[in-house]
Amino acid sequence: MSVELIPSIGRLRERLSSARRAGVTIGLVPTMGALHEGHGCLVEQAAGECGLVVVSIFVNPIQFNQAEDFARYPRTIEADLAFCAERGAQIVFAPSAEEMYPAPLRSFVEVTRLTDHLCGPFRPGHFRGVATIVMKLLQIVQPDRAYFGEKDAQQLAVIRRMVSDLNVPVEILGVPTVREPDGLAMSSRNRLLNAEERRIATTLYRALQAAERAVAAGVTDAEAVREAALSMLREQPQIRVEYLEVVEPDEMQPVGRIDGPVRVAAAVWVGSTRLIDNILSMPPH
Amino acid sequence: MSVELIPSIGRLRERLSSARRAGVTIGLVPTMGALHEGHGCLVEQAAGECGLVVVSIFVNPIQFNQAEDFARYPRTIEADLAFCAERGAQIVFAPSAEEMYPAPLRSFVEVTRLTDHLCGPFRPGHFRGVATIVMKLLQIVQPDRAYFGEKDAQQLAVIRRMVSDLNVPVEILGVPTVREPDGLAMSSRNRLLNAEERRIATTLYRALQAAERAVAAGVTDAEAVREAALSMLREQPQIRVEYLEVVEPDEMQPVGRIDGPVRVAAAVWVGSTRLIDNILSMPPH
């Protein structure tokens, strides 16, 4: 299988409009590259459901709130192309920053409320950058379906809400988080960890599982659920917790008393690498 | 000629998708109703260039910064329908507020910089509301072309920039302002004026023409150009000037020295009615 690399918006639109006229279902998998098995599942699901799969690879400067994080972000385009071909994508759209932002950007999509907690306060402008680039990609590709990982649960909620609020004609699909055998959620940032950090990083998922078990066991006090996870994270002095919250899954608002499904979500720093993860947790019925 | 009234997003999309599949060019004329000759020109131009013309009629609550202005805004749907049929539109999309905003709106399109002057500071949230509703309409209708009046020059600039920044696949067309025989720009708000106010309102255009003449005569000091217009407006004590600015036409930034095309734009209050107008003015070459 081979994949077509298209860097230009104009050429991509041309290529897609003939497919669209022929009635082919178009799937979009927006990524920042450095593809891993998590992306692999997105592409495979898209390939199973759509006649034509476009993977976009663009390390979007406007969603990084720290220049260093943007500079450090892994870039592996050659491997990514082979990976996309193997997983059944037909097109990789990999534009330059100039192609995506030819003039100073004055227009932004802002999603309020859903961005007030979790990553929102710690990454000012991040979700505005995400919503804006995803809107641009949806307008460029005009896919029937677009695929996002549940690992970035707040991002997924923001995109679902944007699409619903602004009537964007696309179906948004969330795909379950893919994990390493030891439970660490797949992430392009994992390759920034050294061996020691990589070992310690597994604590994040185990802590979230402890919180999930508490919810499943009928603990209704969100503080007690948080504490179940936080106490495990505190045992690892090399981990710094940025946040660990229990939120309702639609608008991502913190809950005090748990009486329905909640998402337990956290961001931690291991050395100089920031990792996020979450588990949708169900109280007993 | 007859026009089809469609209040539902779902039915509209169904109706349009068959036209789209058949290769018909779709034109959109977004309005708030209370249609007048200015809208008539938009619809006629659209009908001349497109196989199917959709006029949307929706008094958009989120672009009104004053509840009273929203309440007072004229609503004349029966007359509007006949008007649209006469001018060659095939569909009037007139949704309810519940159809357009079924859930609390959390997602907004913000256009920065272009909204810093003119109406922007005087109508907080207005352009956010305009950009957001126009984005929604563009996503619902997915027109090939959308038509806007140059009377709302800042709105037109904002929409052009939004479409360009966010890669919305539509061509935006600006249509020249239509005026009453005495020069007053057509506006749905004109019918809120009493006879005395209506007479006085003509001063606005005459003042802008005075500014335009100054620019055309080679006056390069924007303050002197403003003064040419303001001195005429000051002669009418019943007119209160909200702003009168000389701006460059793309990003709507005030200029000090005129060395290219400028837009002279003003908002004035006549009694309790707010009127806006503008003239694109060319310095001598």
C-alpha cells in the first residue's frame, strides 16, 4: 500500500473533490505526527469505515503555550508516512506553517466553559489553538467523519461541542485510549522520557485506576476519589501533579458528589515531560 | 415565482444536498429580515450568479448587545417571503432561536484586531455574535457564494477575514450600498425613524460625502478629513455622533496620513435609532 503526501491545501481540495463527487466517504485523522499505536487505531478505524482516509500531520504552533514544548515536540515524518500507508490511509496532508497561516491569524474558535478546568487553566490559549486548527482542517478536508483519541478527553469534548454548536457537517468519533503493556497511555511525548522516567510514568495510570475502583465501589465523595489517586502519585517524588480532577464528561465541570459517569483526569510532570491521562468511571447502579 | 419556507436545519440540508449533488451552484444571502431594496440587490445578484438562492431570515439574539434593540428590531416575515419570491430566491430559511441554539452556546468565532475600532468598542460582543451566526449559517447551507452588503463594511471585512483565516470553502461577495433618492443608506432600522428624524438622517451621508470629497481633493491628514464630516454633523443638534473614523479597508485600522484607499465610516444616533454608513474614498493619484 502506498500513501500520497500532499502539502498544499489547493491540491488536497482538488484531490478530495473528485472523490467526494464519486460518493466516497472521507475520513480525517488529525495528528501532530510522531505517530504511535494510538494513532494507528484511529487510522485503522477510519480505514474500516471510510473509502478514503486523510491523516493530517501538522505540529500546530498556536496550540503550544510554551515555545520550548513546540521545539521539543517529536517530528518523524518519514516513519509517519510508512506508518500511515501500513494502516490503510490514502493521503497524508502535511502542510507547512506558511500554508496553514499565510497571513497573521485574526480569527479564532473559542470554546468556553468546557475549557475552564483540567488543562485549560494550565495551558492558556491551548484549546483556542486546538479548536481553531481543527476547524481549519475540517473546512479544508470537509470529511464525513473525523477521529480523535479519548486520551485527550477534554480536547475531544471541546471538538464535539464546537462541531455541534457551529453546525459543522461532520461526525466526530472518539476512539479508546491505547496503552503500553504496563498501562502507560500511548503518547508522542513518551519518547521524550528517559528509562527511569518511563518506569515511573506508569504510576499515572495506576493512580487513575485506583480512583476508578473507588468510584465503582460506590464512593460518592469526589474528594475521597481524588485522594485515592493522589496518595499513589505522592509516593513517587519524581512526579509532580499539575491537576487531578473528577469531572462530568460533557462540559468537563468538577463534581462534588458522584451520581453518574465521571471522568477522572490528570496531568503530571515526569522530569521535564508533561503527561496526561483519564478514565471514564462508572458508579455502581 | 414562489419561495419555499424552511424552518428546520435538517430539512434544509436534505433539500440542499440533492441540489448540490446535481451540481447546482448555491448562493446564500444571510439577513435579519425586514427586507428592503438593499437586500433586494443582494438577492438579485445571487439569483443572477447561482442556480439556487437561499435567503436566511434570523434575528440573531447573540449579536445584539442591548435587549431593547433586539426587541425593537422590525420583523416582517410575510412581506419578506413575497419579497424573496419576487427577487428570485427559491428558499427562505427562517429558523427559530431554539433551532439555532438548542443548547447553551459554548463555541464562538472571535475575529480580533478588525473589531478593535468603529462599531467594535461600542457594541461589545456584537461581532462575535455576527461571526458565530454567519459561521453556523455557512456550515448549515454550505453555499458556493455568500452575499453581504457593503453598508456593513466592518461586518463584511470581519466575515471575509474569518472565511480566509479558517479556510471556509465559500466565496464572499460584497454588494454596494443601496440608497434612498435623498442618499440615506437603506436599512431595516430606517423604519424606526419618525418623519422629522428621517429628514435629519440624510445628513449622515452628506457628511460622509464631504469627507470623501476632501480625500479625493488630496487632503492627507485624516483629522482634517474627519473634521469635514463632523462639522456638518454638528450642525444638526438632533444627531449624536457615536464615532466617525478614517480606516484602511482590510483590517479597519484608523489611519493618520492618507496614502491609499480609506473607508470613512460613522455611526450616529438620531433619536433612539442608531444608523451606520460608510464610503470607500480614494485619494487622487
